[in-house]
Amino acid sequence: MDTASLAVTARAADGTRMVLSEAVAGGLGAPGPVTRTAGGARWSYPDKGLSVTASSEGGRLRIRMRAERDQKVSWPVTGTDRAVSDVQLPRGEGLDIPVRDAFWNSGPGGLAGSSVDIGADLALPLWGYAMGGGSSSAARHGVSYVVATDIGTSLGFASRGGALRATAAHEFSGGEGTREYEVSFALTDGDPVAPAVDYRSYLAERGELGSLREKIRKNPANGRLLGAFHAYVWGEARTAAGVERLRKLGVDRMWLGYDAGPDPMDAGAVKAAKRAGYLVGPYDSFANGQDPKTADSPTSAWPGTVYPDFCVKKADGTAESGFGGRGCYMSSQAFEQAEPSKHYLAERTREMTANGANSYFLDVDATGEVFRDHGAGHEMTKADDRKNRLARMGRLAKGFVLGSESAQPWANGVLAFDHGSGTPVADGLWKLERDKGTWGGYYPQDAPKNFFKPVALPDDLATAMYDPKYRVPLYETALHGSLVNVERWELSYDKLPAQKTNRALLAMLYNTPLNFVLDGPSLTKNGKELASLQRYFAPLHKAAGTERMTSFRWLTGDRSVQRSVFGDGVLTVTANFGHTAYHGLPGGCVDARLKGDAKPRRLCPAEVNTPAS
């Protein structure tokens, strides 16, 4: 490490020299003297008011910076080594992108010129590069970058000479509580999921890796997630008769959720669902507040003057606007301070589960969108917001099978499942969803078109999100066996007809459930298809849902055939996304072999993706 510039190089065991970071962007001024420490070294940049410590911990180079004053530092500057071949990015489940791929270097789907908030926009606080050789070469090297201080840190992409490079930037802010910045570097074997392997070890070493097996031990109802598909239900599907229809189709495990509107699942429907072995629960949110007289959702109406008293306040004293500009975001600090005496959250939970629900979905609590609150008497930093959310999710998890949206890894210890971290959301998705004519709106009430209307994704969006040659299971490699990860709620299996086969193959390959949206007509039209897919998935997930993903690799140079392994060979899955057979496995099909199976179990989703007329 060059203390004059913070350039970092490494030499692998075979002698290969690698550039892990170029010099810091913008310069730091002359460094002070280097002092040896027990674990490494420390020095400073007096002109910047920055001090740096470097140490070797757990096989990683750990760099910590501390700033005496507010400033921004752009570092590390990565992806500049000439041998770099691929960048790994945890957008949703994960991507492995050849750095010279034309699609990602330019055009509407490109990364070049974009920047992501590591703490808010990425599913894991990391990125990585592979170096040397083609995608099927064994003689590769790589590097993993883990950012412990993800709040206040962004990752910007640029195309230089037709290749993607990534530069991190950290905002040191006393008010935001981000005056410290920490990045760990690890050398890897260049495997497409190597950064996630490194991160899983990083979490485990710190006691921050949750265990689904342990969650099941503490609350046996969590075990019902194993083998279950997920569905939001409407109309007849949220009645006892609808549940009975699912059961008669042979569906032995499901998670059923319903919105917080005027017609929730009643006690009879919930009882029928639990009798069938299903999980069932409401959607709720503690994050939005509106005037109770005009609130557009029961979840946004709070007692007394909770609204507007608990609104998150910006520095100028105005309230932080809520979902879609409605009402305000509510301060987790205000709720935590009031809860011991007022019990607002506990009372809300009692009301929402009076029908006997055994699961709970708490929207946005586990996402990366956290707030600094300037409100008098309930001030908090973004880190405080995370702590508060963890505390209240931890309380809920003691009594319910708890899920939240797009779970960040800091919440993996309390959640049993999430909806959203499985989806590599590209920017164009939000624009498409706002086009109600194309995507569908919130009506009719018993079958909203934004749930039920099929949509054709534009080509660039389909490529960015679902092209299997770019998809890799970073999130599952890091957190499989800790919680159950599902795609976003508005992207049900039937919402995107052109992606159904690939999404089914990805779900089986990653050992993650599919999600659906159901009403009476869709049960008639698609019920047999759902049941067929769930029957295939259930034994695989029951066996491997609590195991770690131990291997992922491409079996062909074009990445069309992929294989995953869970546990000590508990489950091996091979998916063929191509059009030609691979060792007897037809294109568009998947083979799964549980330990002890005499032959693999085959699924060809297209054969069940043709619902009854």
C-alpha cells in the first residue's frame, strides 16, 4: 500500500501481480510518518485531517479512515488492472458482468455513468472483480471489497477504454455519524460468487450471520417456510373456500399475505390456512403516517397526534414526505421512545393479527432506505434508525414468522424471509411501474391490475434483470440458510409471461421460492401450474433451505448451463437456460438431485407454463 496515494497492489501465491486500487481520486496531500502497530500500521494526512490504520485480519487487508472534519474521499478506485475480466455486483440477487460487455458500458441498460448508494441500493455491502482468463478458465484471480461503513458510501461506475471500473466514495459527516470509513480487501479465486463467499465468512466471524435452523428452533412455525411458495391473495383466494381449493390442488406449503385494506382474511380463512399447513399474515408498515381523517390506508392512520408529531423532520424543519408523496415517513426513534408507555406498535400488531395470523410482513423496515431525523425530542442518525428497526423487528419475530421488504444483511438475524432481495432491479423498472396504462393501477379493488395485468418488459430491462448469463447468486451464497429470499411483491410469477421459464429455472437453481398473486379466476386458470411447480420445489427446499450454498459455477463457456450445490452435497441443481441439450438435459429444463436420489428430478417449466384454458 502506497501511503502517498493509497494505491494498493497485491501478489498472489503464483506470483501474479494485481492492482486492487489506483491512487485516491483528488489527492490527499503529503502523508505523515508511518507508525507500526501490533496489527499493522497507521499514518495520517494532516492537510485533510484524515488518519488511516491498516491491518491484516482474517486474511483481509482492513483499511480504516477517520476524519476530523466533514469531507468526501473517493477511494478505492477499482477495476483498473489490465487483467480484469468481470465485475460482481449485488444488485438484487446478484450480477456478474464482463467488464467489456457493450450492453453494460453504454445505452439505456448500462452501468457507466451511474452511481449507487451501497447502504440503500445494493443487497449486500460489497463488490468484486475477477481477473485473468475467460469465464470458464480455472486459472483466475479476484478481489472482494467489503464496506463495513456502508451508510454514507456510494459506488460510481465509469467506462474507460470500453471497460467498467468502479470507484467508491465516502461522505465523512459529523452530523450523519459517518466520520469513519472502513473497507476490507480480500484476494479470491475469481469465482463469480467469490465476493459473497468472502462476505459470508466476514459475517460469521463477527457473529452477524443468522441461522434459519436456529430461528425454527426458537419458533417452530418458521419451519413452514421450507417448501412454501408465496402469494398475495385477493377476492375468493383470501377466503376459506379459496384456501381449500389450493389444498385440493395438492399444495402442501404456502405463505399467504393480504393487504391492509377493508377486506382482510377473516378468522375462518386464517384457520383454514393454518389447518392446511400454510403461513398466513397481513402486510403492515410502521413507516407511513397520514391524517387519520383522510388516510388512504389503515396502516397510515395512527391514534391521537402520532401524526404529525412522529414525522421524520429534515434539517429545515419540514416533514420527510411519505410513500408517493402521501403523508410523512414516521420516526422509528419517536416510536421506540413511546413504545414502553404507549404501546402503539404492539397495539397495531394485536389489531392486525386478531384473526389468528401466524406470520407478519412489515414493509420497508429491513430495506436500505433509512433516515436522519432532526425532529425535536426524537433526533436520530441513519445508524440509529437501523438499530430501532432491528429492535422492533426482533420483538415481532418472537411471536410471528416475520418478513420484510428487500432485506439488507444487517437484518438477517431477525427476519425469517424477505420479498425483494431476489430481484436485480434496474432503473427502468420504476418508470415502467409508474406508467399505469401499461403496468396497471390499484383497481379493481378485488384484483388490482398492478398485480394481475401481464406485462412485457422492454428488451433492455429484460436483459438487465433476467438474462441468465449475467445472473449469479451473490445473496444466496452469502445468506442462504439464514433467511428465505423471494422476488419483489409486484413481480409475481404470472406478471412477466416472457420471463416465466427463466425465473422458474433461477428459483430452482438458487433454491428460492416463486411468488404469485391469486384470486378466484387465477386459481382456476393457473392453480394447476402453481401446484405442479410447488410439488417439484417443496422436497428440494425442505432438504436444503437451511443449508448454505456451497458452490455455484458455469458449466459452459456461454454460461447457459449453470450448477449450484447446497450443504455437503445435500442438493445439486443443474439448469440449462440454452436451447440445446447438455449431457441429456434439454434446454429450458432443470435437474435436481438430492443426496440419496438414484436419478435426478427433472422439471421443464414450459411444460407446466401452459395453464388450462
